Amino acid sequence: MFRISRFAELLKHLPRGVFDRAVEEEQGDRYRKRSSCWQQLVAMMYAQLSGVSSLRTLESSFNAQNAHHYHLGLNAVKRSTLSEMNKEGTVLPFACVAEALMQRVPSALRREAGPLIRLLDASSITLKGLGFDAWTSQHRTRNTQGVKLHLLLGLNERAPLSFALTAPNVNDIEHARTLPIETGVIYVFDKGYCDYSWWWQIQQSKSRFVTRFKRNANLLVLEKRSVAKAAKDIILKDEVVQFNNRNPGAGRRNPYTKPLRRISVARENDSPLILATNDLKSSALHIAERYRERWQIELFFKWMKQHLKIKRFLGQTETAVRIQILTALIAYLLLALYAKARGATQSLWLLLNELRSTLFQRADIELHRHRRWRLQRSLFLQCQTVLF
């Protein structure tokens, strides 16, 4: 009886219908005879999961498993064809798959009950040199040349829920303003998202936020709250404040009229953190812990850059870069869904390592062979004469 490989089992979680509709809409397979967008997606997914370093190694290692190509709906991969598709193909089908997977994440991967926490941040990916400069140099900043990946990470799910790829000179808050604001969740972000109008939208949506005040924030202290004895070494101040300036200038108006809390948190060998939140009920220590959880999105970016292919690229065009970053996000989501479906207890890093060496192994057949071996071994030992 035929058994699918681990790679095929992982790809079962892909929303194939979403991908095919996007390909048809973009006419992505038009004029292509021996290749297709589906083959491009599977090949790029293989590149992410196997960790290959070039199109040449991708071609040789993937084609060495030609017995699996038919069941994956593929032909042999040609590096020249894949390079051309990455260079001139369409990004939309990959973006649609990533978005569809992210819509499945909240119900599939939520680990615990309680408040829903959303972490918002962005990370730059440096792209310099021959091939990259033609389209990245015009949007570079003083510190970065390349692209910027914006993510909304679900802390309960440990997975991205929304993404965007922009030039590095696009301010973080510009992307945040485009996000739909959920009701009843907690948004945690750094002071790069300081926009009082956007804070007010979160307040109006009956959600909470935890962030940091800028040093020049003009605030009026309404109340000074006492700090619990257990938190005195961590919480320096807990105050209820209000914005003192309704017209910051340049024709702007600050719509935030509700009180906020300003909490000073001690840091070792550094100046205190000045937190801002519209949560007037939780303890100051609890709010400080919420902001500390923002570090999880920094760890997520670090994990992606270390373990998936978003630092060294297989193509230099903007389309090729975007496709590779999108397949990295898709690979992470598929890995998380695969781990959930199999009830895996090890970390995603260990699971990825295991998959890299067994992508085309048929796990059910291996398990069946092992059970047969144990049975035969047991019967053999029963038939042996006891010598001592």
C-alpha cells in the first residue's frame, strides 16, 4: 500500500484551492509547459526546509528523489527555469497562501485560554550588492538597505497572524494604521508605534495596549498610586496621567481624552522604562510583565533568520526576494500545524532538524517495518533453546 512521505504530509496543510485560484487569477501558468507555479512553490518550500544554499544544490538534491515527484504532482526541477520564475513570476499566490494559513492559526494553534495578546514589530533584512542595489538603494535609510518585514504575532499561538513587506524607509506606524483592530485583545508594541490617534482607535475598539511613552510626552499627573511591597524593587512609580496638550502643532490634534497609566520600571545599569497603558485595573507588575513578553517577537525574528532562508537569497530581484521571504513564513506555519497535528512535544527547531534528514522518508512504512522486526525478533527468541 502506498504511503506518503513526511514532506507530502507537511504539504497537506497547504490551502491548495487558495493557491490555484490566485494562480488562475494572475495567469501564472500561462505559456509554461514543463513547469508550473505549484512546482515553484514546492521547490521553494523544499529549499526552506532542507536548508540548501543555492539553486544548483536545490536542483541536484531535489531531483535525486525522483520517485516522489509523481505523487507531489511535479516534474524534475531545472534551476534555470526556477530562477526565471522567481525573477519574473507573480508573488500574489504565495501571499494568498500565507494569509490563508494565518487565518487558520488562531483556532488551530491557540495554546491557552485567557487574554489574547498581539505583539507588533518590524525587522529589517539587509540586501546589498550586485543585483540588489538596483532596486534597494533608492529606499535605503541611514542604517538599512533592503526590505522590512512587519509582523503581528499572536503570543498565545506563537505564530504570525498578519504580515507586510515594505521598503525600510516606511515607518512602522504607517503599517500599523492599516491593520484592523480586534476587540478585547491586548496589543504590545514599542515606542516606534507612538501615534496618539492610533492609540485612541485601540481604546475605542475596547482593547488594551502596553507600550512606552516618548521622553517629550506632555503629561498631567492626575493620581499617584501606591506600589505593592513585593514590587517595590521593580516598579518605581505608578501614576494616572492625561495628555496636557490637545494641539501638538502643524495642524494636528490629539484625540486621546481618556486617562492613561504611566509606570516606571527599574532596569539594571540603565534608565527606567516608562510604560504607557490604557489598562487602569491590572497591577503595575502585571503590566510590566506584559511588556516583557514583547521580547517574544524579537526571538521570533531571530529564529526565522537563523533557521530558515531569509538572509541568503536564491535570486536578487525584488520578486525573488519577496517569494523567498513568503515561503519562509509559509514553512514556519506549516511546521507549526504539522507539529500540532502529530502531537509533537519537541521544539520546532528540533522538529525542523528531524524533517531535514527525513523529508522523503515514508514514516508509516518505517514504523511498519520496525514493528515487523520486533515481532520477528520476539518469535525468534521464543524458539531458541534456553542454554543456562
